[in-house]
Amino acid sequence: MLTDTAIAKAIDARRDDLVRLTQDLIRIPTLNPPGRCYREICDYLAARLDNAGFATELLRAHGTPGDSDAHPRWNMVARRRGARPGECLHFNSHHDVVEVGHGWTRDPFAGEVEGDRLYGRGACDMKGGLAASIIAAEAFLSLAPDFAGSLEISATADEESGGFGGVAWLAEQGHYAHVDHVIIPEPLHKDRICLGHRGVWWAEVETHGRIAHGSMPFLGDSAIRHMGAVLAEIEERLYPLLATKRTEMPVVPEGARQSTLNINSIHGGEAEPEPGYDGLPAPCVADRCRIILDRRFLIEESIAEVKAEITAVMERVKAARPGFSYEIRDLFEVQPSMADRDAPVVRSTAAAIERVLARQPDFVVSPGTYDQKHIDRIGRLKNCIAYGPGLLHLAHQPDEWVGIGDMADSAKVMAGVMADLLGG
Ligand SMILES: [Zn+2]
């Protein structure tokens, strides 16, 4: 049996390599949208993992949202078979990063190091986690070349825009059919195991009216006033109801341990003027008004119940307002997902955290979703967690960074899980 001391030594010996690898990944600006440099990063990773004895495949998710010849959706899957039959442990990272945004004091694609911090877009979300899993795999393979089962590493597209050209597509193609355990190195931090995420329902709600001259609003019917009544109903009845719906899911932060609703946007009446137009608006009664709802729901709720709540809001308003009519359009939905605390990958990771960090792990659930939804729903595998270095609140921020020591610690935990599940 591989000792923790041997693993720690092998990871520590690769610390400079871990930094260089993370820097190399950050220097490939895989911005999504539109989906830049996906092929470059997959080529880079495939070359690295070929070298480590993996069989690698580059797979383009043809025809998925965003896929085009200008911005093809490339994914990389690497497999290394052990010396004996056994289980398959799969590490999945997304290789895309979100836009840079404003407020940086560093070059977002240079991979600058200062002290223990490595800066760059994607440093924590999640190229640092991807690099940690690769270093963990290379260290493990050097110590236990005769391991049982198989070890896989995938780097996939488009997590930031829903994962349809990445994990969802791979799952549809059957790439998870033989997989027993999945770890997604998202930045939940080195001492936390993320069991899953809440559900999502996005919908567009529209109220209808009738256009008329603004000087004679009584000749029309204002869709904005109708929407005002909807918003008042949401404020007075729905928000208090949502606040009573608490979950057993250990969601962090604490405020997300209940049902939540955000109204992402509201548009009513005349369209926004074109940029550069400096004239006045025209006087019209709004004939339509739309809001986008972002409802996050709990494992204790069903999506049918969540949708019925909004219909009930609209029907109550309708009963009180003559001439009121509306439409609700579904935009997007994700079921909640949560691994069992006794699932093998959870137990193994918890034990490795205890050994490496000499502390009990925290078990958490993410307020927002990530690729676990596809592994669960399409890949039909519940034995899946997110575990990786980095602080979640730094994701998508200016001056994003990941701790080098945290990456190394996470890599030790990951290699410990490999040793436990694949024998070594
Ligand atoms: Zn991420």
C-alpha cells in the first residue's frame, strides 16, 4: 500500500512543475464566449498526458450550441489502464474561462506568481484544479504503475455556458458508461467536499397590453402596470413563502440554504434606444412587458411544484385584474443533484483530506450548478463530487488567483484517492 508520506514527497518534488503547468494553461486564453483556443488547450493537454502514458482522444462536439468552424467545441479525454482489472476513477475539469472584465491590476493571461499566489483568469476556476489533478495522476503513476482499474482525466468545453458542448455531449456519447467515480476539481477549497448543487428553473414571464397614445392611456392597456401587479404579488406572497422552504442540503453560503428567486431582468414598452440616439422617446402605452426569472430550488422540491407556484401567482393577479393575460415560457431547467455522504468517492476523499490536512472535511452543496448535473442526469452516475483547490468567491473576479500550497495539498488528496480506489 502506497503511504501518504511517499505521495506527499512525490507531489512536493513536482511543485515547480505544478506551477509551470498551471501557468501554461492560463496562457492559453480559452475565453467563453465565444470559445477561443479550445483546440490549443486540448492539444497541449493531450501531449502532456500522452507523455505520462495515457491514451488520449480529442473529440469535437459537432453541432452543439456555439460549435462552429471558427470556434469548434473540442474536448480531451485521457485514459490510462492499470495492470489489473478494477474500477474507473475519472477527473473532469472544464478548460473554458469567463471573460476578463474590468478591474485587473495584473495581466490576466500571464500566470504571474507572487509569493504563494498564482494569478490569472481561470487560475482558480479551474485551471489550478485541472493542473493539480494532472500532477496527482503523474505522481501516483510513478509510485504505483501496477495499479488496478483505470484512471481518466478529461478537459471539457463550455461549462461556463451550460456544458452542452462538453460534459453533456460526452455523457450522451456514452463516455461515462464505464466510469465508477468522478471528481470535478472545481474551486470549493482543499478541505471541502461538494456533494452537488441546487436545481434551476429559468423562465420568461410576459404580460400583455394594448398600445395607445401616451396622452390617453385609458385608450390602451399597460403591460407594465400589469407586470407591476405581478411583481407586487411576488413581493408580498411568493418571497415570504420561499423563505420558509429550508433544505437539508448543506448549501454554502448559508443564505442559499432555502429556495431563492432572482428577477434577472425586466423589459417593457418601447425598446432601448440605439447607442448614439439622443432624441426623446415616443409616448406609447406599453403593449408588452417581460421579466426573466431565475428560480433556484431544493432537493426537497419538484420542478412541477416550482412552476406551479409561478402559475399560481399569475392566476391570482388575473383574478384581480380585468383584461389581464400572460404567458410563461420555459428557458432552462436543471434538477438538483447530491451525492450520498456514504458514496465511495465521498468516503475516500474525506479520508484522504483527514490524512493530508489533519482535519475533518466540510461537506457542502453549491448554490449554483456545474457539470455534475450532466454526469448525474445523462451519465446516470451519482457517485460524483466537486473537490479542488481555490476559493469559490475569487472565481470570475478581477485578479483571480489560486494558492500554490493549496494546489499541492489538493493534489496530495487526489493522489490519496487514487491510491485508495485503484490500489497501489
Ligand atoms: Zn468552474
